[in-house]
Amino acid sequence: MQHTEYSRRDVLRSVSNGFGMLAFSAIADGVSASESRAAVPKARAKNVILCFMDGGPSHVDTFDYKPELTRQQGKAIGDSQVSKLSQSSAGRVWFGSPWTFRKRSESGLWVSDLLPHTAKLADELCVVRSLVGKQPLHGQQNLLLHTGRVTGLAPSFGSWVSYGLGTLNQNLPGYVLLNNDWIPNGGFENFGSAFLPAVNSATLLRAREPMVDNIHPGMSTARQSRMLQLLRDQDQTYARSTPEHMLIESAIRNYETAFRMQTSIPDLADISSETKETQELYGVTSSHEHQKYYALQCLRARRLVEAGVRFVEITCPLTHANNSPWDQHGSLKQYHSENALITDQSVAALIVDLKRRGLLDETIVIWAGEMGRTPHTPQISETCGRDHHVNGYTIFMVGGGFRGGITFGETDEFGNSAVGSPLTIHDIHATVLHQLGIDHRSLSVRFGGRDVSLTDVHGHVVSDILT
């Protein structure tokens, strides 16, 4: 596939009435991009934190209350409820939720007891209950969520945001992946920059040491600076003689960013300066090992956006012998409860902490898996579970101009298919980019003979979920 040369300046100039160009110009002039942000009033947010619930938490056990499931539990679903977007057959039976749903806070949003900490924040949540995917397969749906494609070989959501808006802090990468010792199905393509500059791919920070490979130099700073200058001179000489000069320039920027990260990343990852109250709020002091490390990453996420990182993603740890953390084909009650114990307090704490620091208005927090779970099961038992389901599932957004205390869209009485205002992940991508001051149709690059964007020919801004 031919890689056609394109101009970053041209792309940035077309984004959101020139906001991308303003950000780039500010950086090039040595000025913080945040200082030019006021020139674009349409931009409601400047950062994104994606809390990725890998494997697919069950929509009918979290935010999509379906009492009919309990009333019809054990009855065969029948031919009319079979879907190619779900692991289903006519002989499967309806399976009611093991958790109690309650109306929460002033909004009266339905949230189950599975997520008690998140339930307390119901008035902050913008819950979309009508997402429809393409294939009930983890790898393809992970790639769809992250890149807008099921085939891979495309830049991730975070890479597009980093590319389109530039950086708010030249000492830090624009896109950071806070990993918990597990890479989701689809691999690193979920977080890569593909044909965008390599500097826009995710920088991985582990929960445990070593947090980043080779972050501590094995030589003096002065010697390392001389070595970096030599590499820069050699690369620039080569760049002048090759049509692939953009790749060389990306490599130079990566060297320079890595050099600056040697002090900035360890300092940001060190939470010793955080108060005891804040650490307890997130759950960093928990005796549960996985909860402690997930809490650590959530707290780091707040510190990273506070320092100017554009896009931060937090993944879940794999704690049992499944394909993905939330992938409960069996023992739903046991393992969904464990995953909720690990993640619920910390995600809620992140929202609370961002709000009290005045950061939530400019930060979009997304809670999303790549799919939902079937509202039916092969047979009812103490250890039954739910299977793959993309025919109507749930995610939520908080902050950044998203309306709080609302639900959008709906599934049928069983939660088996979206019947009201179905959305795709392209619509979510388009809406989030809109809140960042980006027209999803304008942020594109010329590749393979055509203009390529995150949403391609799909997606629209869902104005009903915005303030």
C-alpha cells in the first residue's frame, strides 16, 4: 500500500477552525498549548481518560435494568431472539441479574449493587445503553473500540487525539497507556499510531516495576546529551536524502521525548506526595493486590492529565483463567464481583478527585468495554455465566460537557437488542472529538490513496448527550 506524503500543518489547520494549528504553533513557539485554547470556544475539553473494562462487563447487571429477565428466567428465548451479533441459539434460557438494581441520587438513574461506588455518582453519569457492535469477538471489538476498524492497521483513538491536538507538556507523551500486566486481545495495535507519526503511539507505564523499560539512564546526563545530539545530527543528514523524512523526524522527536521523560515520568508516577486521604479514596492502601495496583494507575491517570497528557487509558488486570478480565462465560457472580471490587472504587474516586480539583469540566472520563454480555445462558446453575453480545450494550461518559444523570437509547425488555436510538462506536468517537474541539470529518491524513480518519465514512455527533 502506497504511503502518500501529507502535511501535518495542513491537517492541523483544518481541525476545529484551526485549533490544532493554534496548538501546534504555540508549541513550536515554546508556549503552552493551553494558553491558545481560549481561541477556540467550541472546545469543551482538552483531555480524555478511558477506563477500559476489557472483556465486556454485563450491561444487564450494571446499568440496563431488565426486571423481565427475572420474571422469565429459565424460559427458552426462542427463534425470534437469536442474533448473529450474540452467542445465541433458540434453546438458551433467560437469566435474571444476580444483583439488585436501585434508582440512584436525584436523577433516579438505575444502577445495580455490583457497582456501589459508581452508583453514588449517578447524577454525573451519561449512560449510553444502545451501542451496537460488528462482531461478537474480543479481538475485533477491541480494535473497533480503539481504532474504528475491526481489521487493525489503523491509528488508535488516543493517537488521533494526540496527533490532532499536539501536546500540552513537551516533557511528556501525548498518549499514555497505564497497563496492569495484561494486553487485551488485538494486541498493541489497539494502542499504536499505525501510519501516523510514531510519537503519537501510546507510551506504556506498568503498574509494577519496572514501570518503563530503560527509563533510568546508564550514563551521565552530559554524556547522554552528547550521544543524543550525535544521533540527531546523523538522522537529520539522512532525512535530507530520503523521501521517508517524516519517519526520521518522528524518530528524532521520540529520542528527545524519551530523554525528557527520564525525570518527568518517574516524578509523576511517584504518589508519595499525595495525601493519605487521597490514597485511601482511590484504594491504594487496599490489601487486595489487584485493587491496590489498579487504584495506583487511576491516581496516576489524574496526575498525568493534570500535567498535560492528552489521552490516558487504564486497562484491567487479568485475575483468572479467562480470555479477558470481564469475560465471564461461567461463574458470573464470582468474577464480575471480583472485577467490580478491583475497579469500582478507583474509577469513582478518579471522577470525584477530578471534580474537586476543577479538572472534570475539561476532562472526559469514558467507562467502556468492547461488548456486553448475553441476557441468556445455556442453562441456569450456580456457576452459569453470560456470553459475547454486541447487539445492544452500555458504556458511560462523565465530564467534558457530557450531560450528567441521563440515559440515552434503550434495549428491548430483555436487553437483547437495541431498539431505541442505536449508536456505534463511531458516534462516540465523533462526539468525544467534538468536545475536544475537533471535527471528526476534518481530522484526516492521506494514506493509501485516500483521506483516512478515525471515523472514516461513519459517525455523527450525538448532541442529545451534551450540555
